[in-house]
Amino acid sequence: MKKHSIIRALAAIAVILVAGMGAQAQDWDLLNAKWEMIGRINSDGTVRDAKLNIIGKFNSDGSVRNAKLEQIGKIDTDGTMRDVKLVVIGKTGDDGIVRDATMAQIGKIEYDGTVRDVKMTQIGVGRGANINKQWLAAVFFFHFKELTEPK
């Protein structure tokens, strides 16, 4: 094999490896303020508790489902969160600010996945690359009870 052919082959392999790494699914661990794992959000939107039992799902159409796959809410493309009757219960903006139904600030999702309450006290962390801020905030709106209460 000629030197140029080997270099081209190695370059092609490198491109495939880099592309494959970018295409890998990303899961996000959910941690409480004590840095204990309380759950996980899989890249497909599946929400799991600390024992990795499925407790809900965020679907690409914005629907939020419980463990029985019953719709319990919706997330609009602008980050508005709605209950099962489609009444607004909150919103997460692109800036990470989390608001309640009256649009009063009740928390923030920081760039690194830190979740803060209205007093800016850390209440949790979403750990993983490119965390979906809307899903992270929605976990606290829709699935917090399942993540924090022992079964």
C-alpha cells in the first residue's frame, strides 16, 4: 500500500470515529444537592429513578408521560410547561430561568446543569454533556415526587 493510501485510510477511520462519537446517545444523571444520584434522563427522553426504573418519558412531540405512558403534561417548543389539561404551569427560557404559572422566577438551570431554587440555593444537578434544560426543569415539575420519595 502506498504512503498516501495509508494516510487517506487513517484519515477516513478518524472521521468515522469522530462522527460516531458525536452520534452516541447522551444520558444525563440527576443528582440531589448532596450529589447523590436520584435518577437519569436518557437521550431518548426516558426518565428513570435511582434504581433505573422507568418513571416517565419526554417525547419529541413535547408530551410528558408517566411510567404507565399516560400523558401528564406537555412542553411547548418555547419551554412552556403545561399540565394534562394544557394549563400553563411554568416555563424554562433559553437563559435557564425557570418560571411558575404566573411567570414569577422560581429557579434557574445554570449552564453546567446546576438546578437552583428561587433563593438560588442549589437543589440538584443534571450531569452530562449538552443537558436539555427544558427536560431538566420538567423533571422537577412532573417527576420530582417519584425521584425524592422512597418506595
